[in-house]
Amino acid sequence: MRLDVNELKKVINNQTVIENINFSIEPGQIVGIVGRNGVGKTTLFKTMTGIYIADEGQITIDNQSVDNHLNLKQDIFFVDPLNNFNINYTPIEIAKMYAIVYPKFNTKQFLVEVAKHNLPIKQRVKNYSKGMQGLFNVLLALATRAQFVILDEPFDGLDVLIRENVKRILINAVQLNQISLIISSHNLTELDTLIDKAIILKDTTVSCQYSLENLRETARKVQLVFKDGLPSQLQAFGTVVEERGRVSVMVFENYTPQLDAKIASLGPLLYEELPLSLEDLFRSQLVDEADYILQK
């Protein structure tokens, strides 16, 4: 199954929160949605899942409108962490409710997984620790067998062991069942090792989209030193993401042999290629961002 978001727009209290949102998600793909606080990530998720009604645009699965084919809603799952009614119930009670809404929900396997991860079966979820609740939400999402699982800050507040366990569970689910994950996170280092595609939101819309695998073949992060400072002409080809005295660190999204020759002709005193990360791509697009964990 392929999911397409087409020209999506949502207005809340006469303010446009998201608009002109366009992207697609392929089977087995893990997509990261990144953007500063208030840019509309959660609004996007709620609109994609029908919690909010879109003012313009539509969501389609295999070219069929989700609004016109209600059965397709079962293939998109999202737990709103700020308005999660599930916490008032036990896993057993939640499983009974979800089995009604999601015909493919595997109650037996879900409860086995809950017990396997030492989550109390007969205890209300609100009495779990924050880390336990995060793990529970992931197990619940996967038990629905939805093709597209949306996770809003799934690693927030998790300790290292639970975080690594959650990542392992998600990767296994994608590999075994070819489901697709849509994940938002403030921790870009966390996403860097997990996602296939990054979608950056800025000023209510999609600023850019990257296939990380393809981009790493064409992009370069380079550390440079010039005798008389960084030549201004280089900034037309890339973005300065860091400066330390005379040292400039630049990201070039399209590093060609011609650009390499251009830099060499300018006579740098130091030229060193550095490892490229999602953090670097984010900095190259939004170098003034302060709302993200860029180092760990």
C-alpha cells in the first residue's frame, strides 16, 4: 500500500496551521517528520487520521480517498500522547475495545507481548511509568496491524534500555510485515539511525524532503580553512553550519566533481570531509533552530 498526502490544509481558530502539505509513503518505509515546536506536526497527524477534518486536500491509500472509503481508516493508526483515553483502562480492557474497531487486531499476541515486556496486564496504563506507557503505545499500535503507524515523539522520556528496545521492535515490525512508520522526534540523532526519509516542516508547509540513502550519495559535509577567510562565492553552493575561528564547516547537498575542482582552485589551507548526519541536513535548512536536540 502507498499513502499520499495531497495539498493538505488545516485552519484552527482562523489561523492556518498547515497548508500545501504534499508527500508520499511507500510500503516498508520509515519516515521522519521534523520541525520546530508549533510548526504543525501534531496537527498534521490528527488531520491524516481524521481527528481533525481537513479544510483542503485529501489523504489517499492506493489512489483511494480515505474519507470516501472508511475501511481504509483501519490502515492508519495514531495515538495522541496528549489526549490518550487508553490510560484509564487495563491492557485487557483496551484489547477488547480495539478488537472491535480494528478487525485485524491480534488480541492474543498483543497480551503476550505486553506480558513479555513486563507490563502489568491488570493494571491501568495511567499507573505505568512514562517509559512503560511509551512502550505500551508502540505494542498497541503494532497489534492493530495497520499499514501506516504514526508515532508522535515515541522516544520522549524513555530511558536508554527501553528506547533501544522500542527501536528494535519497530524495525522488526517493518522488516517482517512491510508496514510503514511516520515518526516525529526532537532527537535528530535518534532519527538519523532509524529513518529512510526525512520531511522538514517550516512555516506551515513542507520545506524539503530527503531520501537519506540518496542524499548521502550526493551530499558532503566539509571542513575548510582559507588564508583570507571563507570565499563568499562558496556560499552559493552550500550552507555554513558551524564556524570555529578560521574553520568553516559547510554542507553541500549536491557535491559534484565540478564543485570539488572549484574548491581546490580557491586554495584551501585545510580541506577535510566529515561524516554527514540528519543534524547537518537540518542545520543546513534551518540554521537558527534551537528547539532540537542536536547533540547527545
